[in-house]
Amino acid sequence: MMDDDGYLEESVAATYDESSAEMFAPDAVEPAVEVLAGLAGGGSTWRRGGG
């Protein structure tokens, strides 16, 4: 799955985004964004990065 240099093999990299396309579709993302926006209200938010 990984080459010696630490990068994904070409065969994996070529299809990497295909397996997660549904996860990032607007109809999957927008409900989560709406919930988070509602929780934030008009105030500031705490930002947490994810990997």
C-alpha cells in the first residue's frame, strides 16, 4: 500500500478519492455543517483540526 518513500503506491493513489466521494457529497456534508453552525450560534467557535 505504501512505497518505500512513504507515499501511496500509484495503484492506490489513482483510486483513493473514489472510495470516499460519497462521504464528501453535499447531501452528506450539509447536515453536519448546519448542526455545527447552529451550535456555534452567532458567537466564536473553538477550532479543532483533524487528520
